[in-house]
Amino acid sequence: MIDLYKEFYRKKRVLVTGHTGFKGSWLSIWLHELGAEVVGVSLDPYSERDNFVLSNIGSRIKADIRADIRNLQKMKEIFAEYQPEIVFHLAAQPLVRLSYEQPVETYESNVMGTIHVMEAIRATKSVKVGVMITTDKCYDNKEQLQGYKETDPFGGYDPYSSSKGACEIAIQSWRRSFFNPEDYNKKHSVSLASVRAGNVIGGGDWALDRIIPDCIRALETGKVIDIRSPKAVRPWEHVLEPLHGYMMLAQRMWDYPTEYCEGWNFGPEDESISTVWDVASELIKNYGFGELRDSSDANVVHEANLLMLDINKVKTRLGWKPRLNMQQCIALVADWYKRYRKEDVYSLCIEEIRTFVGFS
Ligand SMILES: NC(=O)c1ccc[n+]([C@@H]2O[C@H](COP(=O)([O-])OP(=O)(O)OC[C@H]3O[C@@H](n4cnc5c(N)ncnc54)[C@H](O)[C@@H]3O)[C@@H](O)[C@H]2O)c1
């Protein structure tokens, strides 16, 4: 496979929180394939059909640890034992709707969990780079037409979004207080950044209330697909797009620790910003069959209707840009869901990563 990072990850000790989840499993597979020594820290996977389980990545990486990021002491012990050099923090309760039912747990995992990971980084001298994953929803959403810039204020309406806005404030505070670039190599040796991606889609996601898993569940059981927010506009992107951005950023932070320790948006190009209805239509076209139904009335809780990211900063300063357009992205997503039951899922994921890096 083409190594976009030119052997950088080979033999690096990389700790990934949330490795049993959708994005974390893909990141672990990619890092493992690049030769990194991956240590994963998460709760158990949600189901037997998760990408983590089907790909068997847990048994391939250096350590597959089940631990709760709400336990600070445990986090410090894991970091002390494995001495990671790079940390990607993805573990979180990531669902808007669930956050209305479990606001306290959402805040505990997302806000205190992030603080615990930063404290574990602070206590472990081996860590040079920390990439903290938040979301596009961390911005104060004004339902505006232009995309959010990294300098826009944080906010969030629902408990999930606001917990991620709170994470961003905490990350900013820890960077100013403990990992300040001005004190680099004097008081600390950590480069800390936060990254915000849009609505990430890809094979192996079975989360509730996300459009692709909802569609696949309906398709696999021969049901009509109910679309509850057909007109909602989202910045859709394939899971490999932001993961490539996070890995690229971590490499750059390693080489230039004081120049890239900031917030970064990793969203799609404007032409990939489309409605839930359009994405579901493209999916059934690629899947081969399926029927959509507009069920907007069933939408009971508040969810943002318009959410876009401005990606000029990553393009100009990091040199990152999305590799897939909307059609290529959905084709790859549909491909995974059409094949996962019949094929070896680890090889399927590697094939998709290969396809992805082949685009430019
Ligand atoms: N999927 C998206 O569209 C999207 C978009 C923007 C940001 N994000 C962010 O990316 C990250 C990963 O999202 P995902 O879609 O892969 O979610 P996911 O639900 O598939 O995975 C979440 C992971 O976090 C772990 N986790 C949750 N609570 C934990 C706790 N208390 N202790 C230890 N581990 C815990 C889970 O075990 C799992 O491994 C999250 O931070 C999420 O907010 C996701």
C-alpha cells in the first residue's frame, strides 16, 4: 500500500482511545498496516457486526485494552505502562439523540474523559503529540450559510454538541496552561491539537440514528427507509478523509511541535455538502435497491439543520484536501456494506484504504 506518511508511523508507539468504535477501528487498522505499535483503550464494542470485531483488529495490535476514560487513575496507569509517543483521542459518547437521554454520562465521558486523557498525557513524558478529536458540532451553530472557521466561538445546543464545545475549551485551557508552545522544551515536550470533522460515513458503522446505518438496517430487512430530516444539510465525508488528516497533522506536529498545536477543521469540499435525502438516494443507487420515505414529522428533538465547515486553513497550512467526491465516497461506503458478510473484513478495509490513497 502507498504510505502517505513515508514510514513515519513504522514502530511508533501510538495510543488510540475509542479503538473499538467506528472511526477508531479504521484508524487502528490503518496505523497497524503502516507498522505502528498500536495500543487501543476503549469500552467493549457495541455489537458482533462492528468493524472492530469483524476485522479482528483487536488481536492484531500490540494491546487491546478495555478501560473507562472516566477513570483517571486507570488512564495514568495505562499510559505509564505503554509509554505512547502519539495519542489519538477518539473515545466519546458521540450521538446527539442519546445525549438527550443520557446528558450526564455524555458529559462525563466527553468532557471529563478528555481531561483525563490530557492529564495522562501530562503525567507521561514519552508523549510528544496529542490529537484530540471533537466535532464540527463544537461551534456555536447559527444555521449560517458560510462554513465555520477555526476561530469561530464554541457552543452547542444539545448535550452532545455542547459537551464537545466544552472539550474544546478544556483543550485550549490545557494547551495554554500546561502545553504552551512558548514553554516547549522548557516546561514540557507536548504538542496538543484538536480536530473537527463533519458527518463521517463509512463501512462498519452501526450507530443508532445515523443515516447510513439506518439505511443499511432497513435494506437488510427489506424495509422502506424512513428519512426523519430529509432536508438537513451535512458536510458528508468518508471516514478515511479525516483519519488521513489526523495522521498527517500528527506527523507535522511531531516535526514542528509549536507550529501546528491548534484547532483544525477537516471537512469536505462544498460540492459534497448535501442533504440527508440525497445521500440516502445515492446509497440505494450504489447498493442496488431500496426505497426512501419522507418521515420528517417524526423528528421530535432539536437537531441542527445546517452545519458546514470552512477548510481553507487545512488546505493552505497543512496541504490536506479531501480526496473523494460525494459519489466516490458513497460508492466506497456501499461497497463495504455489500461485501462484509461474505468476505474477510480486515482485507476489505485494507482494500478500501488502498483505493482511498490511490485517489489524489
Ligand atoms: N462519526 C461521526 O460522524 C463523527 C463526526 C464528528 C466527530 N466524531 C467524533 O469521533 C469520535 C469517534 O466517533 P465514532 O463515530 O467512531 O463513535 P463510536 O461510538 O463508534 O465509538 C466511540 C468509541 O469510544 C469508546 N468510548 C465511549 N465512551 C467511553 C468511555 N467512557 N471510556 C472508554 N471508551 C469509551 C467506545 O468504546 C468506542 O470505542 C468521537 O469523539 C466523536 O465525537 C464522530
